Amino acid sequence: MAPRLIAGVDEAGRGPLAGPVVAAAVVLGARPIARLGDSKKLSAKRRAALEAEIKAECRWALGIVEADEIDRINIFAATMLAMTRAVTALGVDPDEVLIDGNQTPGRWAVDWRWPARAIVGGDASEPAISAASILAKEARDALMREACARWPAYGFSRHKGYGTAEHLAALNRHGPSPIHRMSFAPCAQATLKL
């Protein structure tokens, strides 16, 4: 009997004012990866090293929902959609999907079809979710560095789109960029001030 196929899923980018929400799905390989943990508590150097190891040793995929789609469907639905896209992109059907948080996409995403379990704090306690957390954060951070090269006035590479004082000042000075989430109040308010 084949071992059960378990995928871990986590997202990055629910809270920022700009950029996509990114979810990652990971099925761990046969070789354990040492010192996995919550991506937010790892140094950038450690995350980058783990990202390379996860990509080399595991089956993984990303799901991305851009800012304009977030504005159309709302951030919660966009997060559930990103998770669905990530698991779909794995190319295999997991027996169970472990999701960081207190909700699964099961009742929220039309195309979700896998048994799933939500685990609060799963990014710190479940290795497959930890791996997904690392991949999602690294992928989103890379996208925000690319956005910074395109729209340098906002400083996306420093704050990754979160509502820092620097970001809010740039938003008020320059108005929203094409990747700002206009359904988020600070972005909509910045448009009114121009």
C-alpha cells in the first residue's frame, strides 16, 4: 500500500496594500529537511537556503492572485483561490491537505476538491506547511523586488507592500500604482487626495 500523499499549504501577502497574494503547496520528499519553521521567524539567509533545498527535494507549486483580482473578489476569497491554484498546480491529488490557519478552501473555492484540515499555527508545527510558508514568502518577496524595480518610488523591496509609514507616505505622494489593492482603504483614500 502506497503511503498517503500529504500536502502542506500556506500563503503570504494577505495584509499588504499592494501586490499579489501567493500560496504554496508542498509535498515533502523522502529525505527530511532540517530546521524548517515559520518563515516569518527565519532569517532571510536561512529562508533562501531552505527554499533551494525544498525545491530540490520536494514536489511543490505556487498559486498567485494579483491585486486586480483581489479587488474583484476580496482578499479572503483571493487567498482561498491562491491555495486552490497551488494544490491544482502540484499535478497530483493529495490524500489530505494541511492548511495553516483556521479555514480551508473547501466551502469557499469552487474548484477545491481535496480533503483538508486547517491547523492554527501549522507553519510552526507541521513540516509540510512550514515548507509551504517558506516558498510562499520567498516567491512573494521576489515579486515585490521586481515591482520595486518597475515602480521605485514606493520602496516595495523594503516593505513588500505592507502599510508602513514609508509606504503610506509614498502612496499619498504618488497615488496608487497598478499593483495597489484599490479595495483596501488606504489605497482608495490616496486616490481621493490626488
